[in-house]
Amino acid sequence: MKMKKGWNRLYDDLAWLWPIWEDVEEYRSESELFAKLINKYAKIKVRTLLDMGCGGGKNVFHLKRHFAVMGIDRSRAMLSNAKKQNPDCDFHLGDMRKFDLKRQFDSVFINDAITYMTTKKDLLMVFNTAHKHLRPGGVMITYPDECKEKFEQNETNIWTSEADDMNITFIENQYDPNPKDDTFETTFIYLIRKNGKLRIEHDFHLCGLFTMNTWKKSLKQAGFEVHQEEGDEDTGGLPVFACTRPIPNR
């Protein structure tokens, strides 16, 4: 997905903001939930995990306490953040729709990177790639950041983080200019104050917006047994899908 200039800057020239975005400890509870669900639904012993769209590696930091984790992402800048956060893990550059590591893992984890799949075709491609990299009996965990049924037009969130001599206020606004298609826009404004001097940056992200039925249909089409678990505040109240790759009959 080629974006025009000014889009997805958080994963490019503004990736240095990611370590300041939220403390890594903010990701502990959701990571523990995902690890619990993996072990609940796995039909094999789970020792390895592939994080597809690992970003800056904050989930990896917690998941590696349970599994040997490998991460993949299409952003070189975010992979650099991930490696600094997790020097003991392996990371690879790749598009989550079509990479091929030529190996399988006991579990696969897909977090909010999947929100950048803006067509049903791309969504299915990700799930097919995950299925290919998952060992039979293993579990893939994923969940939607947003869905059509619960999307809140013009939702705006504001939070502030500090690091050394810097104070950063993050403003996030979500808007769907065309409810008939499968996308919405997220606009970020970053108020960056270093030693009191203000710098303002803008950033735009095009994201996918599908029905829950589309999610379930795509997961089943990819070959998964789909288990739906109730979400919590870490998943925005949306459900989590624990998807098992069936073990072939012998």
C-alpha cells in the first residue's frame, strides 16, 4: 500500500516517538492475556511465537517471557526500535501479507498492525500467511482495533508522555469519510516540547474497517478453527480471536 507523503510518519521519520508513546509496562496485561489464550487453545506444546507486524516490540518484551519470539515488520525504523527493546530476539523485514520465512511456529500473534489492511483481499492474505507459518495444532491470536458495528465517528483521544527533557502530547482523531467503503482515517497531531520549545507534527493513517462477520469469514476461509473470547479494556472491548490450525487426520 503506497501512501502519499505525510502518511504513516509514526513508522518512518517520527518512529523515534514510539518509545515515548507509552511505557512498555502498559503492554503487560494484554500480552499476558494473549499468552494465556495461546496456551488455552493450543493442541501442541507452545515454545515459539511469531509476531507479525511487531512494530516497536513492546508486546514482544512481555511475550518473550513465555515463548521464544521472532518478529517481522515492514518498517525498518520500527524494527530498529524493537531490536533496541529486545536485543535477545530475532527480527526480520517483511510485508505481513506475503513474507515467507520457510519455517513454522507453535503460535502466531497479530496485533494492531492488521488495522492497516484496507481491503478484504489484504485481510485474507494476512491470515493465509499466518496459517502457512503456524504449525498444525498451534494457535494464532488476533483482534480488530475497530469494526463497523462499534466504530465511533470523530472519536478523539489525548494523552501526554515525558522523556528526559521532552514533553509530548499525542492527539488522535478517527473519522470515516465514506461509511460505504472499508476504510477510515486516523489523524495524529504531536505537540512536542523540548526544553519548553514547541514543535508540531501531523500524521495520517488509512486503516481498514470491516464487519465482525468479515473477520470471522476470512479466518475460516484461511483454514482456522475460530474461537471467540470476550475482550477487555486492552482490546477496546472488542473480542479476541484464538484461531487453531487443525491437525490433519492420520
